[in-house]
Amino acid sequence: MTKRKYSKEVGRDVTDEELVALVRHVDPGYFEEIVARYRKKLSAYLRRLIDASDEAEDLLQNVFIKVFEHLADFDMRRKFSPWIYRIAHNEAVNYLKKKSYRHLVAWEDIVSVKEMASARDEGETPEEARMRDEARVAVRRALNTLPKKYREILQLRYYLDKSYAEISRILKKPGNTVASMLSRAKKQLFKSLGERSV
């Protein structure tokens, strides 16, 4: 009997949590679909955290190995996405500690790719494009001055579009702490932007 591709067997309507159940109770081969769903997202996340593409790919392999090894420990009452991001987060932190890096690399921009594309489509002038590009550079530089904890929480919220609840689970911090940290992070970002414009 020929083995079919698992990604073709599992529809998009199958949730991550249902997929975990399939891996646990039906066939470990369904783990291929988990890898397919998260490879690009986690690769981008890791690259932005450690600023090293080759090492990020190695870390990604470690993440999937750990996810597979600990899948039996996953609490099926919870969402899978924050759990796998937490494992990726821990791998990145451990890597940075080993390398004695002091800072996570700043994410490229606080403005989404979609927003940047639509701005270009709305007939902006060359001068407006230049000003927008300068603003993006200023934001990127300001982010580099922030403490790691603030930079990371801004990345999770505004670049990866994580909800407060998801950030809470990924960082293992209470929801009110996440809200306070985001507020302080934004204040520091705007303060840094103001200082740099003087």
C-alpha cells in the first residue's frame, strides 16, 4: 500500500490541536503537517531573534525535534501555537546566552508589509516615499536601543500579530504584565524616537 502525503490528507479545517491528536493517537507521520504549517513562520521568528540565518535553520530543526519529543506533554485544553512559539523562544534565548549576545536583533519595521505595499499603491510622491523610508529607518534604530524584553514583546505584538493572551502564554507572564510591558515598551520607543530626532 502506497503511503500518501499527510499534508494532502489533512484539510485546512483541521485545527492544530486536532492534528496533535492525530500524531499522538493515529500515526506519528502526521507530524509532517505540523512542520509544514510552522516551518516558515518559526524560521522567520528565529531569524529575527538571533540575526543569523544559518544558525536559525539549525535551531528550527532543534525546535521541531523538541516539539516531537514533548508532544505527549502538550495540554490539549490549550492552544498549540503559543506552545510551539514558546519552545522556539527558549531555543533562541539559549542560543543567545551561549553566544553571549546582549541584544536580540531588531525586527525590520513596525509597519506591516501589507501596509507598506498599500502606501505605495496610493500614489505617494517620491518625497513622501523618502520620508516614509526615513521613518522606518528611525524606528528600526530606535528599536535597537530598547532592552531585549521590550523589543521582543513589540515584535510579538506588532510584527507577528500575536494577541495579548498568546503573548502571555509565549512569555509565561500574566496578561496584566503583558499589557504593562507593552505600554512601557511603546513609551520607551517613542522616547527614543524623540531623542533621535533632536
